[in-house]
Amino acid sequence: DIQMTQSPSSVSASVGDRITITCRASQGIGSWLAWYQQKPGKAPELLIYSATSLQSGVPSRFSGSGSGTDFTLTISSLQPEDFATYYCQQTNSFPLTFGGGTKVEI
Amino acid sequence: EVQLVESGGGLVQPGGSLRLSCAASGFTFTNYWMHWVRQAPGKGPVWVSRISIDGKDILYADSVKGRFTISRDNAKNTLHLQMNSLRAEDTAVYYCVRDPSVSINVGDYWGQGTLVTVSS
């Protein structure tokens, strides 16, 4: 199975900050990576797929980059509604696997 | 509006069974592959199973293989997960997830989840 490692596990930030979350795969996965946002008590929501493609309806302040084993999610200007937990997921091969999550908090 | 509504969760003893259902609406169910993903309390999501449009291409996580069975009823726009020989480690919220494309393997819509608790 492909292991996905996220860092940091949590980050403290303020409204307006630029933050970057990193995800590393245990083996190369091309661009087969997705990012999700999850708020407490809610299901995850898809933000980015294929490493860089923004899901319809997702604000442009979210962006993804990377390929192979190293990927990043960037939020260019943090908004109050962005405080949540973020997960990466490799979509290259089964079993599909998720990272451990990064909690973005004030 | 796309809606996925799970049902069937609850409290079950170890070794017991449950059948989860997911009612899909607001889109053409027969155009989409579907997944079940679970999330234990305080943990990250874990992929459980995937089923093709016609129900013939099925995959399972090793942790549930031989115990869980995914199926779909395209006439009723419903996805199912039959869970047998349940263990404490199966305790989680179970989500029904729509896959927008078989080549992408992501979930673009998720249900609200149904909680399964395995405990004596």
C-alpha cells in the first residue's frame, strides 16, 4: 500500500495568512493526488484533484502543486471559513489511501 | 441537487452484521462508480470499497475483504454495504461517495455518513 504522510499535523494561522501543507507519498504516484477539506461533524469536501485541478466551486485561493512523491496545498489568503482539517489522498492505485490530516486553527 | 443519504448504521455486537444503504438522487446514478469510505472517531478517512456502474468490477480494502460486500441496485438508485463478522475496529462513520470518473478515483460528493458502533 502507498503511505501518505502530511506535514505539519497542525498549523496555527490568522485570517489573511498564506499557508502551505505538504503531502509525501511513499512511492511515485504521478499527479494522482487529491486534497479534501473537512469541518467538524461534516463529510470531507473535494478541493483539488489530479494534483493541480481545482474542483468546481472551490475558491481560487486554494491551489495544488507537485508530482511524483511530493505535493503541496496552498491557501493564498486564509479566510475564516478555511479553518478546518485538510487531507491528501493518493488516487494512483488501490487501496486508495489518505494522509493523516493537517488541522488549520487559529 | 446531488444527494447521497446513508442509513442502516447503529450499535452492533462483535461478530454481528449490519447492512448500510445509500439513496442517491439529483444525478444519473447509472453514470457513476461509487465508493464506501469510513472514518473512525478522531482519525482520517479510510477507503473501504468501490463498485463499477454495472456492479461487476468490485474492489475491497484488505481489512474488510471476505467480510463486507458492496452492491448496487441501479433500478432503485441505491448503494449497499453488507457488513458481516463485525469487529471493534470497524467502528466508524461510513460515507457513501460518488466518483466523477473511473480514471480519477476521487469523491466529488459525499453523504452525511452513518455511524456504526461495534461494541458489547
